Amino acid sequence: MTLIARLIAAAALAASSLAFAADTTPAASPANDRLAPARAEIQANRWIAAIDELKKVNDTGSADWNNLMGYSHRKAKTPDYAAAERYYDEALRIDAKHRGALEYSGELYLVKGDLAKAEERLSRLDKACFLPCEEYADLKKAVARFKANGNRYVAE
């Protein structure tokens, strides 16, 4: 396989794994995916149910688990930004290049009004993405919206 063919295959694989943006490394087989019930609750915007499902799994050593926990806490009807930040930070301690945690923690920093930290996450995402990636593009747009709105967070 030529280098170009490998790059195209890698891009296609990356694009297919981005169908669910909150998580960058879903299991190859949904039947073996312990996080599938939580992912289903997240897709249905049932944040507390997602947190409950994640607690059942209790895979605190997983960057994906921590990222989904942070995402659910951030998106909940009554968000817990401190908990979200702790979970994102733990995901990044486990996997410093976890694209989901980098994007979502950057968005969290925008919500909190911390442009410098959001831009730091954007810079890390730029390095973590082998090819252009959705997480980088999404956070870049969020930073631009933040700046265009007088340094205030604006949801997409």
C-alpha cells in the first residue's frame, strides 16, 4: 500500500470514528463496548443518566471514560464545571493527546471566560491531529465566536 493510500485510509478511519464527537476512541465492536450505554444516553441528551451509566462502569483509568464523564457534567441541565474540569484533566493526564478532552476542555475554558487556556488547548489539538480533525476545527470556531462576541461564550 502506498503512503498516499495509507493516509487516505487513515483519514477515512478517523472520520468514521468521529461520528460521535464526545468520544474519540469508541470500541471496535459495540458488543464489547462497556461505555455504549453511557454513549447512548449522551446522544439522547440525558446527562444524569449518562453519569449514572458511567458510574456503573467506573473505569477511572480510561481517558474516554473521564472525557465522557466531563462532557456529561458540563452539558447537564445544572452543569458542574468544576467536576467537568477535573474529569477532562484526568483524561489528559492519562492520554495527553486525547482529542475529545482537548476540545471539550477548551470549550469549558471559553464558558469560564478563560481564553488563554482555551487557546492553549487549541494549540495542543493542532499538534495532536495528524490530519485536519473535527475537534480542532470545532474548537477553533468556538474560539472565533468567543472573540467575535466580545470575549463571551456563545454556543453553536
